[in-house]
Amino acid sequence: MREGACRSGTRHFSIRHACATLSVRNKSSAVSTEADIKIFALSDITRRIAEVLEPARSKRFWVRAELGEISEKNGHLYGTLLEMEQGKQVARMSFSLWRNDRARIAAAFERAGLAFELKAGMKIVLYCQLNFHPVFGLSLQAVDADPRFVLGELELRRREIIERLRARGDHERNKALLVPRLPLRIGLITSRESAAYFDVIQTLRNGGFAFRVSLTDATMQGEKAEQSILDALAALAPLDLDLVMLIRGGGSKTDLATLDSERIAQAIAAYRKPVWVAIGHETDSGVLDVVAHSAFKTPTALAEHIVQRFLNAERDAVIAQERLQRAWAHVLGMHQLRMREDSIGIQQGSRKMAELARSELRTCMERLRRSVAERTHAELRALDTDARDMHAGLREALRRRETTILDARRRMYLLASGALSLQAQALGQQRTRLSPVRIASAIESARRALGQAEHRADAARTRAVRQRRTRLAALAATLHASALLERLRGQRNVLEQQGNVLRAHDPQRVLERGYAIVRDERDSAIRGVGALVAGQSVRMEMHDGTASATINNKEERDERTRTEL
């Protein structure tokens, strides 16, 4: 410092004047002659300097300078004050700040909403007084500081930029953008060789999720940092990203001041994607922190926040799955109850249908037996009277029996068709809740009853004919038994074919071939890929049970309309 000045009332003091006075006194006290040379002790010199400076020590004055080296001991601060011109040091002086004065100044700054932190490189205005010590020499003792200058030029510039951004509303523009709950596609702007890059990448990898990070290497300090970051933002703009991260590790205020750029802040404010920043500020908020969508203290904290979003979503999914399982168990229990009730109803209906079929068969067989007996007596009478009448009677009896059998077959067919139609309708309504095994059992019981009836009819007809004439018995067995058996076999074949058709169209048989029915949350069948959406929960119904799934992707058969989720 070239010159320090202070004002106390109307009195002024100049350090130059004090030094000049000391020089004059020395010349008058130490006159050098060849005959007599007087030598002063160093303590005499320091004492004389102290005497000269004594009037100035009571004076206080404001000093503007740049902070050099600073150290702390027992709460006291010691350092140097510098004055620089065009990068050259033109003045230098030591200073001290006692602990009590430091606490008082810090309290005053705190009341003003500022932090009193002295660091090298700051420009500051201190309220000082001269202090001279015989050992440590001349120094300044600071007793107060001007808050307007403690922040330094960089801090003042940063605050001015923030005020302009707030006045234009730029601090809210990027914050209005929506961030997906699970951001997987991430753009990253940082130096590829920085520790911040490796910390973020490692944290994301340790999370165990499939993040897709698009890195744009950028210079994060120095003169080229501003344009490099702007170029990186422009390079990431066309990509399909969920958000962009701008990160840098910690550093000095001078290094971090490079990122307090109004151009970068305006670019982030106008960016079409959410921008998250982590510049490494520990306490203060930088310019980019104000305009960004979200700001974090460190790059690692940013990466941990993203991973935590996925962990929270995973936890919520587990809770939702548990709730869905409980709900599905309840629904399944209700369906099982309905199935048991429907099964009981089908069993009862099958028994009734079988009873009706057996009753109809007994009626038909009784009618057939009486008809055979009547025709047999008629033929015997015809044979006894006239051979020609016998043949005529046989032909008439055959025709009548054929008619009777045709009528019986039509009734049996109508009855069986009606019963099968009712069963098919019931099966269609109940879907897979009904088992076709019971229907097949009922059909098999009816088939056995028909066989038994056929056997009894054959036996009765054989016994009746044998009691008459052997010839008539043989003829009746040949003409009538064969026809009756053939028709009964035809009827049985029809029933078997209808049963096979029912079994072939049984949904359970289709599922056993490897097919599945996909249903939505309303238990409605999904008939095409177009009805599916990403993230939708579905239920797959197979022949041996059900399974739940979530739609991650879909692919339609038409290549022109293929969609990938």
C-alpha cells in the first residue's frame, strides 16, 4: 500500500509525513564525520520509529486491498494485504485481526445475512490502525470491515447476474419442466477425466438400474469453459433424454466463478429439457443453481438422488404387488366358490338328463318289445293261414317297426340335441370355471345305458322268437335285430361325434395345447396387441393356473405400425 490516510474529526495524518520526520531526526542525531562516527543500536531505531508513529497509532482509517496469504492461530487471523496493478505487486503489508474483533464483525455480518469468510484473492475494505512491534515490524490491525466489499468483486458480479435473471423470470423457466419419475436416459456434461464423472458413473452403476448416460466432454474451468458448456448443451438438445446433468467437483471460488456465467444461465433457462446441476458449492448458491431445475451440493449427491428415486419406485411397486396379490386371492376365492356352486348344479343337471334319457330308452324299448310281440303274433297267424299273407305281414311289420324306430330316433335326437345345446350354453357362460370331465362322464353313462338297453332288447326278442318257430325267429332276428342294432349304433355314433365336438371346443382343451387367455384388470379378455399399453398389469390364464405380468414392450405383426416401448 503506497499511502494510508484516516480522518478523525478535522485532523489528518500521512504515513509519508511520519517517515520523513523520522529521516530528519536521524540525520540530526547521527552526524557522520571522519573524526567521530556514532553507531545506533537496532532497538534505538525501532524505538525512534515507535515514537514517530505513536501519534498515528491512535488514528483509524479504511484500507482497500486484496487478501494474500492468511493463517489462523488461537482464533486470531494473520495475513498480508496486497495492491496489484496490471498483475504486478505495488504494495504489501501485514495485517492482523484479533479474535474478539473477528467475532464481533462476524456477528454483524450474520445480522446482515452475510458470511464473514476471508480467503486469499478477495478484495476487501478493512477499518485499521497502525501497529508497530520491535520484532515483527510495522503492520495493520483490522478492527472492522465493510460488508459491501467483503463479498469481493466476484461475489458482487454473481449477485448482479442473479438479480438480472430473476428480473427476467429466467429462474423459473427450467423449473416448470416435468421430470419423469424414473429418468433412465440421462445427458451428462462434465470433463471425462474429472473425479466427478467417475463418482457419478460409479454411483449409477452401483444402483443396479439400466441407466443410459450420454456424455458430452466439456471444459469445466478456464477461459474456454463457457463456450465448451454451451456447445455441450447444444449437442445434447436433439437427443431423446429425460434430463441433463451439469456437474463439476469442488474447487476455489475463482475456479467456480467461471461457471457463474450469464450466457450459460440463459441457455439453461431456455433449455427444452430439465437441467440438474451439481457445481460443488458447499454453502453458497451459484448462478446456475438459481436457474436450473434442481441443484445439488455435490455430483455424488445428485447421482444418489436419481438412484433413490428408482429405489423408492421399486419399494412402491412391491407394496402395490402385495396389495394386488391380496385382492387377487380374494377374487380367486370368490371364483372358486362360484365354481363349486356351478359344479354342483352341473352334476345335478347331468343326473336329471341321464334319468330322462334312461326313462325314454325304457319307454322306447317297451314299445319296441310290444311291437315286436304283436308283429310276431300277426306273422305267426299269417303263416298258419297263408304263406303269402305271411310275407305281406312281414313286409308290413317291417315298415311299421321302421317307422317306430325312426320316431324313437327322432325323439332321442331332439332330446339329446336339446341337452347338448343346454350344456354348450352353460359351458360358454361359465368359461373355464367348468370342468368338461363331468359332462363326458354323463355321456359315457348314457352310452352304457344304451348298450345295456340294446342287450336287453336283443335278449327279449330272441326269447320271444325262439318260443315260436325257428324259421320265424331266424327271419325276425335277421330282418329286425340287424336293422335295430344298426340304427342304435348310428345313434350312438351321432352322440359320440357330438361329444367329440363339444370336447374339441372346450376352452380347457385349447389351453392344454399351450394357449393362454390374457385378461385386463376388469377380467375382460384382451383380443389384440393394440389394446395393451406400457406398464399395464395383465393376468394370463393357462390350463393349470394363472399368472400376472406387466407389459414392458409390444410388437404388432404389421411391420409398418411396429411400436417399441
